Amino acid sequence: MAKDQTRRLSPAVRAEDLDTLERLKTIANYKPANPALTKEACETVVNDMHTAQGDEEQTAALLDQKRALAIEREWARHNTAVAVRDAIEVQFGKNSVEVQMIGRKTEDQRKRPTRKQKPEGK
């Protein structure tokens, strides 16, 4: 048994395991002492794994769809907010209180760039 059974198996190990259990079907005299290792029990384990993998794929596809929808709606909200900011500036002017109310600086609040003075003597 593996030590860390919380991580995924590599594709090579999964393929080898599946091959082993498929080849088990060809052995006619197989009668294990452990009833959990019978051909029927092994077939049930393989079927359960395929069912779980199918469910995982469906869930992953659903998650991708939900993520794409969330991203689309985030961008719609962003574009609306930008348009509202621009509309407020156009309607009320760049120095209005309304511009401050939406979280923008007025034109008067912006610091004008200044040139750096060269040190004298250089």
C-alpha cells in the first residue's frame, strides 16, 4: 500500500492497475482467499472508479462554465462603473463635488508635475 493516499496516481500507474485488473478476467482458476479480491469485487472497484471519474469531469466542466460566467459578469460590472464615472465627469464637470462623491480626485486636487531643479555648481 502507498503511504500517501491523498494524492492522485500518475497516469502510468493508473494504466498499469487497469491493465492488471483487465488481465485478471482471463485467468480461469483465480480463487483468492480474500473475498475482497474476487473478480466480481475487482470489477466493482473498476466501475466505481469510472463513475467517480465521470462525475469529476462533469463537475469540472460545470465549474469552468460558472467561472466563465462570473468573469463575464465581473467585466460587465467594471465596464458599467467606468461608464458611470465618465458620465458623472461629463454631466457635472471635473471639479464637481459629485466627482469626489464617487471616489475620484477633482482636477484641482491633482498635483501638477514640476521640474526638478538642477543643483547649482554641477
